[in-house]
Amino acid sequence: MKFILSFLALFTGLWMTAQTNTYEISFDNAVHHEAVIQATFPNLTSDTVEFRMSRTSPGRYALHEFAKNVYGFEATDSKGNALTVIRPNPYAWEVSGHDGTINIKYILFANRGGGTYSQVDETHAHLNIPATFMFSPELSARRIEVTFDVREDLDWKVATQLPLVSGTTYSAPDLYYFMDSPTEISNYMLRSFDVDGQTINLALHHKGTEEEADTYFEKVKKIVLAEKEVYGELPDFDYGNYTFLACYIPNASGDGMEHRNSTILTSTRSLADGGMERNIGTVSHEFFHAWNVERIRPKSLEPFDFKAANMSGALWFAEGFTSYYTGLILCRAGLSSPKEYVEGLAGTFNYVWNSPARQFFNPIEMSFQAPFVDAATSVDPVNRDNMFISYYSYGSVLGLALDLSLRENDLNLDDFMKLVWKKYGATEIPYTIQNLHDTLNEYAGKSFGDHFFNNYIYQSEMPNYKTLMESVGVVLVQPESDPYFGGYVSMSADKSGYMILRNTKIGSPAYEAGLDNGDVILNINDTPFTKDQTFEDYLKQFAIGETLTINFTRYGEQKSTELILTPNPDYSFSLMEDKNEAPSQEMLEQRKEWLKIE
């Protein structure tokens, strides 16, 4: 029996080796942002094998066409003989004529250090896996090993959610896990703490001090514990670890990107230059995704498609509710004050509340727009100002409304999220929007749940925020004297007037007057601009409701139109006591429970 078990173990080991695809990546030409990738794919049975670069990346919804940065492709068999390569489309290489093994080699140009792309230079090798490594779709179930040839002369070391094999070789059980495992290779600082038998790591690549790293990590710890309280437990992280891959260096790009057991956090702001306070919000947002998106996962994103854009109607919940908790958690963790948090709600609220786009799309349909807006690029002008609201923002203000509405019924959003977690997160059963609707009905009652979904999700109505905010002692106030124009303007390059730089908003005074993007306002009522005067200050000399004559140029031709200013529709959010109003004891108790104030 012992011999049989030993033989089986040996056979299994040999079979796994035969079914393992291996990669090696080196960075000798890092100064020119190049990496050289070599890979071996053994035990092949198909005559022709397709290799491709992904067109998108986990956590993103748009196309990013990573093949554009690949060149110098070579393919050989196990003996080094060159193989036939055909390009069937811009993303793929078809290789034939092999002897059961294919070796490929190519050069990758990488120079964007964020959550989507890769960056290789003498400061680090910052790798988003889909932007870096080719793969074969037909071999996606195979185990993968990757060796990072670190630059020892630069004191590099590897930080990743991939489990270590030995040295600088790491493994993944299959292609999907590999593609979902960003890797930071640099001379980073490491901080760790244990929570309920699991380890939370911060791999911090920055130019700052060890003391700054310690201070920042204390903030990270507070966020981890505050978010754990929302769900009642941490996710069961694979391999017992979760790692924040934070890269705060001048050549990075501001970003945050969630992954199953790690997240990318990048910013050009150093901790000493504002990053200690301003970078921490991304930590809050991305770690919340360890539950909401990574495990509480929309069925519409399963399985993730590396060949096409990924569309989901649930992003108002997946991204938007996460955005609601982003600021709330900072307040609950003591990293912002209740006053700062409440007043900070205004920007997102006004963006959603005043958008004309709600007449065209509900939150589900706004979510469908993700492949067009999620860092996607195009050269033709679009009308986003009038037909799109970010699902991050839309979902955030709906999360606020749902939370406060539930609290009026002695319920709360935390416990709803716990129930969603129990049903769809801990079990990792992908959910549909109908599942969310049914779960809210189960938690708060059919009448409550139907009202919320029928009015605010399937339709684009807005809750009564004045009443909801008043329940926690917060007042919404609109300025009565500030005039509203409805177009974003800046002084033109030739100083001849103020140029409208974006599409004017439907229904605004500028839109109703027929003004458009690119028009240059020369004056109003023949009143000249004064030196260094802002357009907002210029407008204040004219009365709201007065008919004004706008003199402007369009395509070099002088024109005029009439415009009537209206009051600024934006609201400010303030604690009642800051407006010399006295909140009731019940309001204060509701606020205390909402913000978890000690």
C-alpha cells in the first residue's frame, strides 16, 4: 500500500508537471520600459494552438487592447525549431507545426503604473497580468508557474497574491486566478497584521520613511476592521492572505483596482505630500470590494470574458454601493469627522440630482454604459454631460437613501449587506438584480423592497433626500442668490472672452439660450470683463430672472442670444448644529448609530 501511494503521488506530480504552463519574465531593459517574456506550453494535442493577449482585465469593463504593446514574437518547438505563426486577428497568434511543446518569446512595452496596465522601469516592475502575459484559451484550466527574474541590483522583491513555489517562482491553479493576480516587484516596505487567523499585508512602494509607512498602516488597519464590522466577518481569503499593493511614486498613475485576494493602489501623491489623507479613500473603496464584487458577484460578469468587453446592469450596486461605503467607512474608522463626511456628500449628490441624464437611463442602463466610459477612449465627441451619470455616483446616492430609509424602519444597510453576503457572497453564488430585489423584500418587507426597486432602480426617480437627511440631523440648503449658467467655461487662449469647454446641460440657461461647447462669450449686456475676474464673479452682477443679451463667437462668427439666469440648483449638506438649528435627541441617536460615533 505504501508503495502504491508513493507511486500515485509520483504519478500525480509528473502529470501536474506535464500539465503546467511556465512563464519567465525578465527586466534587463527596464530603463526603456521593456520586459522579455518567455513561456513553455508542454503536452499539446491540438495541431494549431492560439495564443492571445487579453482585450480587457478583471475589474475593468471596457476594451484595452493589450496586444498593442507586444512585439518581437517568436515561437519554437522543444528542439528550438521555428514554428509557423499566423495572425488571424489583431489580438492572436496561431502557432502550428510543433512537436507537442511550444515555446514563445516576445517583448512587452510597459509604461503605465496603475491598476489596468503595466509599468517597467528602474523604480519597479508593476504588472497587471492581462496586460503582460499571453495565454492560450484552450489551456485555461492548466496550472501555471511564473518566475520573475528580479533585479537584485535594485533590491527588488515580489509582492503578489500568487502562492510562492520557491525563490521567485509563483504558481496559480488556473488561468483565471493568474489573470486576477497583479504583482508589484520593487524595494517596497512590508507591514502585516493578523485578523481572525488571516494575514492582512501592506506592500508599500514609496519614497517615504518607515515611520510614514507605520502611520499609514494604522489607517489601513482601522479600515479593515471597520469594513469587517459591516459584514460581520472577513472573506475566506485564498491562502490566508490579503495584500494591499500600494505604489505611491511620481511615475505612477492614480488608480485603484480590486482583485480576489489583493488590490492595486497607485498615486503620484506621496504620503508626505497629502497622500496620508487623500490616498486612504482608495484603500476604503477597494477593500470593500473584497466582499462586494469579488465574492458578492454579479452573474452578468461570470465568467469574465478576456476576449470582449464585459457588461453588467448591476454596477450601481457593485460599484455604487461600494462608493457609498467608501466615505462612510472613513468616518466610522475615525479617519474623517462627521462634519467632513456629511459636507462631503454634496459633490456626488449634486452631480446626480442635477443631471439631465436621468430622463434617458435608469441605474441599470447607466451600468450598461461601463464599456464606453471605463477608461475607454475614442476620438469622436460624446454627450456624456447630458446622457450619462457614473454608476459609482448614482449607486452611491441610492445607497445613502436606502440606508437612511431602512433606518427610519429600525433597519439598516449594514444588515442588508450581511444578508446579501450570506446568500450570495459567502456561498459565491453569482446574483441577478432580481436576486437583490428579492433579498431586500426578504429583509425589509415586500412593500418596502418593491417601492425602492420599482421607483429608483427600474425607474430613475429620486428619493426625498431632505426628509431622509433630516432624520439624522442634516440639512440641505440651496443658495438663493448664486446665479446658474449651465456650462463649464474658462478664459479663452487669446483672452478675448470665456470659452464654453463642455456641452451645456439640457434645461440650463445656457442650453435654452442655444449656447454650445466651443462658443466664446465676449460679454453680457455689453459689460466688459475685468482683468483676472472669474466667470462666476462676472455673473453675480446680473440679476436672476433678468433677460440678458449674450454676445459670443462661434466658428469665428460673432453672434448674440438671450439668456435668463436661474438660481444655482446645487445643495450644501450641513449638520443642523452648524446652521444654528437644534437636532432632536432622536436625530442625534440615529446619526450616532449611522456613523458609529462613540
